[in-house]
Amino acid sequence: MSQNTINLLDIFKFKRKNTFIHNLDPRTKLYFAITISILSLIFTDIIPLLIIFVSMIPIFIVAKSLKHWIKTLQGLFILLLIIIIIDTLFISFSVAISMIFRLFNLITSFSLFFLTTHPDDFSQALIQMYVPYSFAFALSLSVRFIPTLGIETQTIMDAQMSRGLELQKGNIIKRVKNFIPIIIPMIVLSIRRAILIAESLESRGFGIIKKRTYLYKLNMNWKDYSIIILLTFIMIISIIFINLGLPSFLLIKIPF
């Protein structure tokens, strides 16, 4: 696992801040992520995808998470390079650029959600959306421990390199073999952590009481409803554009 991959795992790491975006209801931010994802999938031209991407930058600025978001995107470097090479060789460079912006939009939309939403609030939002508690708890727990996995991986890499392991030397087969001393300790640590969590949940009687009570309940206010209405309006307009045909200035393609 490279440093870029570890940076990408930071997409799931919540940053506690007092901003307008952080204070929104998790369901509003989840609706935003889903809306952006749908728009990114229905558009295929470069300009609309670029507009979606650029429109999210001010939101990250408001959330005071722009630098952290840029850091997470560094983890996409190798994947972006593969997309450019394959799509350029077999389709066109224009399609490659479109796919890159589409991937950026998908990653960015959910990055905003996880960076600004506490895992407990995420779990509570799912429960209030009538998702079964066991599923909501498992999903929230997995999101919580993904950044921890990145930290532990970096620790293992540092420990193995201090023992003389060279990860960046040799051909591609040699480099893959070099990661075996990284992967095996990761698997062992993950299994140990899973057993520890399972024993902890069992000792606390997890699942015995079917009807649960909660310390607090999330409430949406007029800001949340206004944003949801705006996103729905944008979605409808976009679908109309797709059905009727996009304006000519949005259909610019790279001629190769």
C-alpha cells in the first residue's frame, strides 16, 4: 500500500470544525453526495463535469477542508494515470478527461460527507431513515476504522523499512513481492481488532434488546430543507437538459 493510497483513506477521517457545512444535518449532506454522484453519472461531456467539479471547491472552502481534500486526491494519481493511458489508447483522450472528472466528482462528493460528518451522526441519520440498527452500526464502525487502518499501515511500512525492506526498488513483480511483509501484518492486525470488537460488543449485550432508545435525535431545520429543495431543482433541470439536448457551449470536446 503506497503513501498515495494511505492519503486516499483520509477521505473517511472526520475533522471536527464549527462551520456551516459541519452543522448541516447528515441527511442533507448525504443527499448532496448522492445528487452530485447522479449528475456525474448522467453527464458524459467534459464541460458539465468540470462545472460540477469547480462548483464543489467553494463548498470545501466554507467547510475549511480544502487542503485536506486536495491531500486525499493525491491518492488517485496512479488510478488517474491508468485511466488516461487505457482510454486514450482504446477510445480517445476526450473520454479519458471526462472519466477523470467523473471520478473526481464521485470521490469529492462523498469526501465532503465523511470529512464533515461524525460517524455517530452518520449512524443516527441512518437509523432515523429506518435503516436497521445493526446495519447502521456496522457501517458507521467500518467508516470509523478506515483512517485507523491507514495509520496502522503506515506504521507497519515504517517498521519494515527500518529493517531494510525496499518498497520502491526492482521491477513490478519485485515491488509486489515487497508488499507481502506489509499485507500479512495488516491482515493479522485486522483480525485481532475484529475479534476484540466482537468480544467487547458481546460483553455489553449487543443485540439483546430489540427496541432501543437514543440519547439524542437529529432534527432538520430550514437550511437543510432549502438545500434539499435547491439540489432537487438542479437535478430536475439537469435531467431536462439531458432529454432535450445540452446547449452547444456545453458540448465542447477535445478533438483527439
